[in-house]
Amino acid sequence: PHGRHRIWRSNGKLHFDGTYVNGKKHGEHRYMYPSGALAEQISYLHDIRVRVHAWDIRGNLEKDLMFDENGEFHGAQIFCSQPLEGCRVVEYDQGKKLPSLE
């Protein structure tokens, strides 16, 4: 595929919205819950996943992840527990978990 691509659910709500450049994922790809609420947003750079945000059905952040050019975790990764138990931050460098500062 090339250009903007959308997939609609049978209920008329958007399920997926993303862009391809010469068959490769590029830019923001959004996945929605059946209600239409945003479930996940993945950022791509020429088919390489660089960032992922995900939310639960109520809109609470579940994760915020960053990746390097090899698709490995890189930088601060945020993982949240539900219901509202808080988030933890885990640092990575080139896919390797760094020692905790706690």
C-alpha cells in the first residue's frame, strides 16, 4: 500500500488509521477500540517502530515506549498498572535494561 489507509468496523467506527510510503509503515498508526476511543498509537519511520503509546478503554495510559533504529527499547519506558496503581519507569540503552535508580 501507499498513502493513507483506514479500516472501519461494522458499527461505522474507525478501527485503524495509518500511512504507508512505498509499502512501508511511516508516521502515526492509530488503533481504536470498538467505541472509537484511541487504544494504541504507534510511530514508524520507514517501517521501523520508534514509539508506542497505549491506553485502556477509559483513556488511562498503559504504556509509553521508545525504540532505537534496531527496534530495541531505548530511553525511558513507562509501564502503568491498572486500576491506577501507578506507573513505573524503566530505563534502557540499546535494548539493555539499565540499573534502577530506586
